[in-house]
Amino acid sequence: MARRFRGESTHKVDAKGRVSIPAPFRRVLEEGDPDWTEGLFPNLILVYGNKGRNFIEGYTVDAMDEVDDRIGALPRGSKPRRLLERMFSGQSIQVQVDPTGRLVLSPKLRDKIGVTNEAFFIASGDTFQIWEPSAYDVNAAAMDEWFDEQEDDFDPLVLLDMASTGE
């Protein structure tokens, strides 16, 4: 099983859009790039998606290959396949980590999610997300509100049962 992204952190974004990738994330990116070897810099895919997404999602090459395979299994020309192809192929970009462990967020990407001076990175299993920090705070508050609505003895691990039941 591939290594997973873990953790969260905020990083400065310079005037050219360069931002450091959290060091533990870089190890996952290296492992998830079949072309990476010592001395090279890993590739990754940034999916920015449609106007409703207010974050950028980072995928290893292997994770994106898995998504592409699942999209390719859908009937050619079907609306679901076209929608997913548009989002994961058309509204994405392949980038490479630079020698100092940074990636460049183009002006288009920074404008899309509202990033100016800082970017917030948060792990999401086999992907990670890049947010404008205050936008993430709003999103996290909504999740916290849902959690607060649960019973006092609510155990989040019961949500894993949904994976086996398909709910």
C-alpha cells in the first residue's frame, strides 16, 4: 500500500507564486512518482476543477493514474465521463517539485483560490489540499459544526462502517 499524506501546515507564498511543500508530503510524492529516482524531482498533478472548488487538490502520479483508469472505465461519451475528464484532465496541471522542495502556483491558480501571501496545506489520505487559510477556516468550522451536532458519545470511527455498507 502506498504511503499516505498526513498533517497540515501553512506556508509563505512569494511574489512568483512559489510555495514550499511540507517535507513529509515530498516523500509521498517521490514514492508516488514511478519516474522518480534519487537526484530527480517528483512530479505531481494539481487539480483545480470548476468554479465551485475553492481549493487545489494535489495528487501523486500513481493516484492520478488510478483516477484516470476509473474514468476510462466509464462509457465513452457519457456525461459522467465527460464531466470527470474535464475536471481531472482539463482542469488540472502537472508540475514538478523544484530543487528546494517548492512548487509554483501560477497566477491563475492563486486567483482561483484567493491565495496571496500564505497557503494552507492539509492531508486528505492519498491526496492533499491547498487552501487560502481563511477559506479553510470557514470550511473547517462547518465540519466542526456538524460534529458538534452529533451525540455526546459519538465515535467518528463508526463512519468507517459506511465503507463496508456503501452508504
